[in-house]
Amino acid sequence: MNSKLLYSATIAIALLGSGAAMASEATQFDIPAGTATRAEVKAELARAQAAGELNQASALYGYVQPPVASVRTRAEVRAEAVQAARDHSLNMLYVGA
């Protein structure tokens, strides 16, 4: 008898709970199409960036900084690395002291 009552209560709770879990109808928003062309938007963005009107964190999203010319040659860097390996000297910037 108790198992039938427990089973019935479980089914009743499951049915009542499933009704509450159903999604309600969402409000649909119709966003009007823009009137500016892609070229006009890009020109406006360039103007705003030049004027400093944009938040730097969001304005530069996806921006890759161009490479900067090094003041040392590749041979100088390699020679320094070879010398550091011979001396067993460590640069704390790379070790994480």
C-alpha cells in the first residue's frame, strides 16, 4: 500500500513540476535594418578611433598590434643565449622568481 502511495505521489509531483518547466512565449523584437552602408560604418569607426571617443578595451577587440622592429640582431640574441647556457645564468624575467 505504501509503495502505491509513494508511486502515485511521485507521478503527481513529476506531472505538476513538468508544467512549471515549460517555457513561456518569448517577446519577439523586430530590429530595423540599418541605413548606413558598410563603408560608412567603417569610416565612422575610423573617425571615432582617431578622435579617441571609444573605450579602448572594446574598440580594439581583435586588433593585432603590428610587429616592432628589434634593436638587436638575431645573431646577438643567439650569442647571448649561448653565453647564458654556458654560464648557467638565469634571467629572472623568464624564470618567474
